[in-house]
Amino acid sequence: MRFAECVEEGRISEDDANKFTSFVGMTNHPSFGIFILAKGGKLAHMEKDEGFQATMRVLDTMDLGNIEVSQLTSMPPEEQFWQQCDGFLQLTEAGMRKDLPHFITDPANLAKVQALLSGSDDAAAAVALKYETTRQIA
């Protein structure tokens, strides 16, 4: 939402927005994996990439440019990144629960997630969860 607001207000250029979404979405869905590896020095050659540079400008605009990835810890780089993002954005479990309808738009799925999070024994939730299946694709 912060990204969309910055683009709408003109604080992030259309060109940077396109390069950012292309760079973090190289796998056809938002992914910061390559950015995090580059930021941590594992893909130093990527720092010259225009997509990486646009991503840095976008994150700076959204006040997320100070995220550091250290090689001096056993914590995986991606976990370091997301932990700092959560802190900068002041994300809390209560806030995430409140915002679930923005993330999960299908009412049936929303009810399932809310039931799982609350540990509810609600009959409707139990029935919905009963029909969930998992299978390994060969």
C-alpha cells in the first residue's frame, strides 16, 4: 500500500516503479530474494543493475533504504531483511490480523485463516478445514 501511495503521489517515478516491480518480480510474483542477496554482497555484480538501483530508490522513498544485511551472523539474509522490514513498518500480529481482509479477498479462505489463527472450534470453520487436502506433486 505504501508503494502504491508513493507512485500515486509521484514520489516514485513510473520508470522506477516499473523497474522495481520487474526486479523484485523476476519469478512472476513479488520476491526480494535476488535483491537481498545483492544487498548482502553475495551478488555484488547486481549492484550495478538498473533494476537494483531502482529498487534502492524505491525503498529509500518508502523509508526502507536503511536495511542492512550482515555476513557476520548465522541468521539467513532473507530473515534479516524481513525482520528489519517488520520493524521499520511497525508490523504487529494484531495489525496483521486487522488487515487480513486486504490480503485474503476470498471470504471462505478468510474464514479458514481466521479460524486457524484464533484456534476456534467454530463448526463452520471445522467443516471448511475438514475438506482441505495436501498432496505432493510428483
